[in-house]
Amino acid sequence: MEKERKLLIAGNWKMNKTVAEALDLVQGLRRELAAIKEVDIVVCPPFTVLCEVSKAILDSNLRLGAQNMSENSSGAYTGEVAAGMLKEFSVRYVILGHSERRQYQKEADALIAKKALTALASSLKPIVCVGETLAEREGGNTEKVVGMQVKGSLAGISKEQMGEVVIAYEPVWAIGTGKTATTEQAQAVHAFIRKTVASLYDDATARRVRILYGGSVKPGNTRELMSQPDVDGALVGGAALEIRSFSDIVKNSI
Ligand code: 13P
């Protein structure tokens, strides 16, 4: 089915890859994916390899993303990385509020919203992550939790700015566990997220926003997930670390 939104497949490398390994991976992806025009393809390596990867994907159809950034633009924030620093390496996207950061760094919606506003002010496209835990799903609270995360993480973002925002739905129980949400479960939450965006903004904004699915996406389940009307791409973890699996996911998404 033809979608009105262009698909986006992003690889979140998390805390993996040395410079040499990163270069091997992106050189392979360049080769495998050179002909793909139908999908926006984004790689999100760790900060330490952004510089080298940025050079290695020049003049290609691969785009660069970061996995986090500071809500502040500069100053005495030891260990933090600012949006302007990412821009130096031609970073276009930044993952914000990933569940691992919500869990381990205790990032909350208000902070994620601040980061998203800082990213937008620097012309970076935020990929804002939301998703429920297993206990929240089993307690029947998926919509309540995801709805609050969407509202809280988009606080202060204007209708115009929403044109640059990507939302990623990543059920926490499906991340790195091999358990994928069924296509029905994914579609239901994606439709709910789009409805929430419509209630916060308007129908046109909701129709435009891309909502990615993340959580054990593999070459074998990509086609079915992408066939869902409200699934506009994927945020891939483990399977983004190998040339074959990531390029097959991109190819199978079309
Ligand atoms: P996995 O694809 O390894 O489940 O990770 C998903 C994820 O967290 C992407 O951001």
C-alpha cells in the first residue's frame, strides 16, 4: 500500500562499534543500499564515531543521527554534548527519550521536551521515543502511559515544528528480547499516537507525522510491520549492527 509519508528506517547502534567496526558497517551499507530512494535511511552511532562515519557517508543516501544530546546549548555541563556540536558532523536526527535513557538516566518527559525544543532550534530532527513496560501493558495502561509520554515529551512544540518531529513507539518489553509486538498491537498503538497528535495539534499535523516502530525488528518481520497503515518506519537496535540484517530490513520495508 502506498503511504502518504516517506518511510524512515533508523539504526540505533547503542553503545557498540569502534571506529574500524563502524567504518566497515557504513561502507557495507553504502554499497548495499546505494539504489534505495524510497526510504530515508539513518544511522545513529555513538558520539565517538560520528566524525568518521560522517565523512564515510558523504555523498550517499545515508543520513546521520545521534542517540542523545543536552538540553543546553553550551557551558559547564561536564560530559554532555550540545546540538551545535552534532551539527558540525552533519548530524540531521537525534534520538531523544529512548527507554534505556528513561530507565538508566531517569530522563522524564519534561526533560525530553526541553531537549526536543533545543534540537529543533538547531534544525535537528528529534526522534522522540515512547513506549510502555510489560507491567503497564498487562495492567491495561498502555494508552494511558503512551498518551502521557506523547503529551509530555512534545510539550511546547509548535504545530509548524511538528513537521520536523519523528515519534518512535518502542514497547519496552519488545526491546532486545526477541519479542516483537504483533502487527495488530503495533498498529493499534500507532493509531492511538496519531489520534493523540491530532488532539494536541490537528488532523493535518497528525497525518504528516512519521511514527516508527522499534523492538526486535528483523528482516523477517519488517514487511508485515511496515504494511500497517500507521507504521511509517522502524527504529532498529540489534539488527542494525550487521550489514546484511540492516540492509535487508531497509529492502524489505519497500
Ligand atoms: P532491538 O531492535 O535490539 O530490540 O532494539 C530496539 C531499540 O531499542 C531501538 O532503539
